[in-house]
Amino acid sequence: MDTYTFKDGSLKDLLNFSGTIPVKYQGNSYNIPIHLWILDSHPFAPPICLLKPTVNMGISVGKHVDAHGRIYLPYLQNWSHPKSIIIGLIKEMIEKFEEELPLYSLSPSNEAGQLQLLSYITKIIGETDVDSKTIVGGQKKDIAFNKVTVIGAGDLGIACVLAIAAKGTADQVVLLDLSEGKAKGGTMDLDIFALPNVEISKDFSASADSKVVVVTVNSLGNAQSYLDVIQSNVDLFRGIVPAVAHYSQNSVLLVASHPVEIMTYVSWKLSGFPKSRVIGIGCNLDTERFQYIITNLLKAQAVGKEAWIIGEQGEDKVPAWSGSNSITSHQTEGVVNPNSQEQLANRATELLKGKGQKSWSVGLSIADLIESILRNKRKVHSISTLAKGFCNINSEVFLSMPCILGTDGVNEVINPLKEEELWVKKLQNSAASIHDLQQQLKL
């Protein structure tokens, strides 16, 4: 056991294998020194793999190795218990390193520079951290790089890429296409009409060091029952989320797959991330529409930004208000009593019902969430977050709540709201039914 230091500075005692693997390259035999760090979620998650160069070795940055010695292999990207094992990983490592040797011998004049790199690697960060401080002319300089990965190349995934690119918040957007065969449909069009800073890949390593990872995929299996459909999605996520967590350990994981509350919970469990950095899109789109309707269509100026749609995405969502009771209405058409929040909410909810949610509208909503994260706007959004402890909910379920969103995900859940018995009861009922479904899943 040894102590591993993650990029955020947190420490954890992990099982560490340190040794060499034999590699034949151009007729010569080499012993390549490596570290394997075994995560708590092993064998469901792959180990963290690093080179361990000596003072007279330099790192050959290539397809499978980055500048800090982090090793990336297809075997790691496609890791799936129980077929994936450490022995299989080492075999592929040998095979890939025989194609492209990861280390080279340094001349004595280069050894001083190598000592500086080794000092860095000794800290066991092991990441290509584009947010890290680099040495420029003896000075430390911050390099900000906002990278977002969207997983899933369906209509929603492509809508997300276009909306994020249009916002201009991200420096790079990676679309991870997990479909079989060649790119087709929208991904082919993205290839044809190349957008600046947009990359399409089928390789999980392309997502490395993302600030935000958006998961839009849904299983297309032939499941019969609703529970089977969810289980099929869980099985799909089991092959995705650990890989995402592996390559972007400090990312915010944003879930847009259905049902969003349960799949956000599944992502939280599979990633090992803190609850603040695993969120679902929840009722953000409905809330933005709700606030717009109140302020711009019903002309009730005072409460537009103090009202949210919360709870479970779908028919059981409910309108909620802050503690303020003040409403100023300049247009009361369709509102019997302009001073009644309930009347106003009912009217706004009726107008909300006919809107529907198209991929492009959800994509715009997701781009808005990402902007709040990347720019640390600390804006309040109604998103799926761990609801345990709110409204007397005692189970680990995710529901939409008004959350202050920033660089590290959820900074704070807005509480207490002006709690109404009706919507509190609805939240509790949603939590109970979601928890019952979660208990039946095989995680």
C-alpha cells in the first residue's frame, strides 16, 4: 500500500505495483519500469498506469504515453469486469510498447532537466493537467484550458456539441461516438463541416482532463419492462463511467440519460466522485421556461428568478418558490388573483405543458449549465442532486433542487425554500418510488 496524490491534492492509500515489464524493440531487450495503482473500485475500474523513468531515462510522448508518463491503452479504455484482468493489461502494454518504445536514454547533459520531471512524477499526479502551473522563464504561469467531452453521438449529443460550441465557453469540445462501425448521420456531417475546436473520437483517452463530461447515451436494447430498460442503461454505464472517472478525475459529471434521477445516482456510485461533482440535467430546462413565462408572458416581475421547477423530471415535477411572497403583475390575463403564487404557478404550468423537449432545446439547456460551471458563475439552476437530508428524505436519491453551480459542481443547495405541504409530499413520494427502483438494480 502507498499514498497516491490526486490532482485536487487529496490523498488516498492505494495498492501499488512497482516493477518492470520486458519489451523487445528493434532486436534489443529492455525492462520498462512502471507503476500500477489499483483503485478502490477494482476490478470494475481499471488501474492507473504510469511509467517510472530513472534519472537517465526520458519519456517518449506518443499515442499511448503522455508527457507526465501516464499510460493510455485500448485495454484500459475498454476495461470490463470480469474479462479484463491485470495480466491481460500487462500483455497489451508489452505489445504496444514493442511498437513504440515509451522511454529513451538521456545524455548526461539532459539529466538535470529529467530530475525536475522526476520530481513532478514523484508527487504521483500522473496527469496531463492542462490547468496545472508550468514553468516559463523561471516563473509559474497558469494555463486555463476548458475542455468538455460529450459522450454519445445521437441527436442530443450532437445538439450539445453545437450548443456548447455556439456559447464559446469551451476551448475544446470532444464528441465521443460509441456507436459501432463508421461515423454516420450527424457525426459524418460534423466531420464534413468541421467546427473549430470540435473533435470526434471513439477513444476514451480523447476525453482526458475534461472539466465537464456530459453523458447523453441510452441503451437501445429490447428490454420488456421499465426496470429492464433501466438495468440495460446501468449495464451500459458500467462500461462508460469508470473510464470517464479514470481519464478526468477532477471533472464535473453531467448526466442527461434517462431516467435522469436514477442514472445520475448510478453515475455517482460508479465514478466514486463526491456528490457535488455528479449532477443531472433535471428540471433546468423547465425552470428556465417557467421563469421566462412568469416574467415575460404573465408579466409578474418580482418572482421570475425566485421560482423553480423541482423534484422528479416528468409529470411529478412541482413549482417551488423562495421565501418571498411579493408578486407584481402588470398583465393579469389568465391569472384570477395576481397576488396568489398558486394561481400564477398553475397558469405558468399550463403554458409550460405544451412546450415539449426537443434535443436542441435540451442541448441549449446543457450548454447553459456548462457555462455556469466553466465560468464559475455561481448561478442557481434546478438540477438533479443528492436530495438526502432535504424535505425529510432519508434515502440516497437524486432529485432536482435549486443549486448554486460553479467550477466544482454544486456549491450549495438552496434551502430552505418556502415549503408547501403539497410539493414536499410529492418530493417524498418521488424519492420513495425512485429508491424502490434503485434497490432492484444490479450495480
